[in-house]
Amino acid sequence: MIDLGSIRRRRGVSCYHQLYVILAMALDKGVIEPGSTLPSETELMRQFAISRNTVRRSLARLELEKRILRRRGSGTIARRVQTQGFSPDTIANAIDDSETAKQTTTSRVLQIVSCKTPAYIRERDAEFGEKCLEVHRCRSFNRRPFMLSISHVPERLAMRLKRRQLGRQVVLTALAEMGILAVYAEQTTTAVAADAVAAQHLEIEPTSALLCIRRLSRDRDGRSIEHHTYLYRPDRFHLRARIDIERAPAGAGWANAGTTTLMPAWL
């Protein structure tokens, strides 16, 4: 039997999802080759000490994604997965060139709503304000969604923005036309699990891993003008950077020589 690893019982991550990820990675890496037979339901139940229903849910998801073929009496067969026609580098290269990006990517506004400022933004900047304007957008490459963005604008600035204007412009562009310019930003990069909204628009399963970039933009006086969250499908987008080694008497270290994928403000 193929050694596929193990499942850990822990809060927040279901056994079904863990088994799905284990099998999906085995298929992606060729551990289970196209045309070969996957372990039977009974073998998977014994190997991972899980129920038949859990195994069937995981296999059903792989079947839905057309990664496997299930035949009664013949077992489960690994299929040769069709490529999506582009790589994460393709999108990264397109974003590097604004003209190419505007021709090959499209943006769709999903929601514009006034709401209470999320706690994680208030923790970063207590002066952001209790209320804000929230704008959801989804960006696609060749009609394939790769990014969901959520922009939050302080109420003091949101009152000056028109919803029709945000339908054709991103927040920073609209603010710039009002003379409100972003001078610098504080940015963090992490990974998060997709919630139901992200899963729907990025065409993935809930709890799937996403690359998350959060950026708090400030004006020349240091006041927050926008908090922007970018959620990327890691199979469709890579954040690339060049780093140079710098040598000093205290020792050598790596320094950012400029991010290749610059995250244009118009995204």
C-alpha cells in the first residue's frame, strides 16, 4: 500500500478535508500516477482510522474536480488532469505589465456596503473609525478567478466617494482624484482558510488555503486612507521577489531588491 502520511485530529480542520488534501497532493506530485488505482475505501478507512462516509466525501470531491474516475467493481482510477492553460507565473508576468494586465484580466465589483470596521483593522489603527465602506472585487485572468479583494475606507473619506465611481475605479485611484494620496503602507503576508464568500467567488472549496496580503495605506500625515485585503488562489498566483545578499562586518544578510510582482494600485 502507498504510504500517504497520516491524519491529525485537531480543531478547525476536518478529517474529510485532510484526506482530500493528502490524496490531491499525491495525485499532483505523481505519487499516484494517472491510470493507476487508488487505495480502496476500506484500505483508506484502515490506514487513516476514519469512517467510510469521510472517505466517500473526500473521493466525491476529487471526482467532482475530475481528478479521479470511480467505477463500480473496478475501483477508483487516477485521471490525467488537464492543465488550466496558464501558470501562476503567467499571471505574475501579466501584472508586471499594466497594459497587458488590463487586456488579459477583468475586475468585477461584487458588493459595496457600509459596515462596522472589522476588529483586526481597529487593532492595527484605533483611529481608523468605527464605521467604514467595504468594497468587494473579484479579478480574473482569461475568465478564471484568481483574486478576491476587500477594501475598507474610513467613513470620513467614504462619504466623499460615489458608488458609481467605485464601479469603474479602485479606491486608491478614486481617492487620488480627490487629492488624497497614499504615500506609504504597512503590509503583512500570511495564509488563511477560505470562508464561504471567498470559496464561492474563487471557485474553490471552503477552508482551502489562500495567500493573504493585508495592506494599510496612509497619507503624508500618517492617517489611514484604506485597508486592503487581497486573497489569492496559490495555484494561480505567486508573489515573486528578488533579494540580494548584503555583506557587512557584522555578517551577511538578505535584503529586498524590489518585488518582481509589484501589486499595482489599480488591482
